[in-house]
Amino acid sequence: MSIRHWPGRERPREKLLERGAHALSDAELVALLLGSGTPGRSAVELARSLIADFGSLRELLNAEAQRCLAQAGIGPARYAILKAAVELARRHFREALRIGPTLAAPEATRTFLLAQLRDRPYEVFCCLYLDNRHRLIAFEELFRGTIDRAGVHPREVLRQTLVHNAAAVIFAHNHPSGVLEPSQADELITRRLKEALGLVDIRVLDHFIIGDGLCFSFSEHGLI
């Protein structure tokens, strides 16, 4: 049965307007993005099928174009809409860091970094550049590595920090394996970066490691 023939309170759009987006299931939210179903399947049924085929909502939203476009019911337009929704969420989290001091909102920082880095299949090293009131100036991916390594060059980190005229920085990188514990190399490069930036009076406030849904803070563990 087409969604337009469902009772009003059960239709995803009307349900969202009446009760809020939090009241919708994963499939109903995806169905709103898809807009319509396919012959013989409503948008909600199509969304349920896609989530099941990919294994989870997270896997569906983070799938590469080739895999998505191979699925019945997802063409270029729908793939673009799904990717746009994910990117809007990431930018929403970034805006939360621009409003006030980053360190005054540690959960916003963690949420933002998780949204940016948790699903990368390769290791990346990033930097949050902060002003003298610890408000976010910019977020930048500086180095990209293989599945387990990203070469970090202190000279480039220093150069980019000066370009942004930052007074302080927070580093972050992900572990695609999901393991949170820092390696000896992680600790070494953090000390080298802190020493290099300290020469020009730029503070290193923290270094986060992003695993599978969790963050490790160097500062909280006395490593900064």
C-alpha cells in the first residue's frame, strides 16, 4: 500500500510534524529523504530493505557511491540526497563549536570529531585551530595515511597554524581499527608538535584519538 493511503498519524511526514523527528524510526527518516518508493514498495519499505541490505543505518549512509548505486531504488539523485544529509549533520556539529569556547563544550567537540572521523577507512590527522578565547577558527584535515598510519610533519602543522593565526590548537586522528589506546608513535609526535608550536607561543590543548564511537583524550590522561 502506498504511504498516501496510510492513516495520517502513521505517515512519516505527518508523524514528524506532529511528534518531532525523534519519534521516527531510522527507516522512516530515510524514507523522507528518499521521497518515494519503487513499484510495489513504499518509501518506508524501501528504506527498511536498504538498511537491512547494508547491515545498519550507519553503513548505508557511509557507503561509497559504487555500492549505493548498485542497489535497486538508489540513483544518483537519491545518493546525493543521502550524502548531503550526512554532510549537513557534520556542519551542524561544527557550528556548535563556533558559538562559544571549544573547551567549554567538550561534548560538542567529541561529537563533532566522531561525526568527522569515526567512519574513515584510513587514518587521518586533523587540527582544530582556535583563537585566544578558544573559539573555533577552522577545522582542517592535514595528513592522510593508510589503514594504520598517517605521516605527520611538524613543519606543515606549524605553517598551517600560523596561516590561520591560531592561538591554540587541538589535534585529532582516528584509529580505523577502533582501538583507542595511543601508540608510542602517537605520544612521540604529540610531544614534538607541542614543542614546535611552543616555540611560537601556540598552545596544544588536547589530542583526541577517535575509535569506534569513543574518544581518547591525551589531556584527560595526563599526556599533554
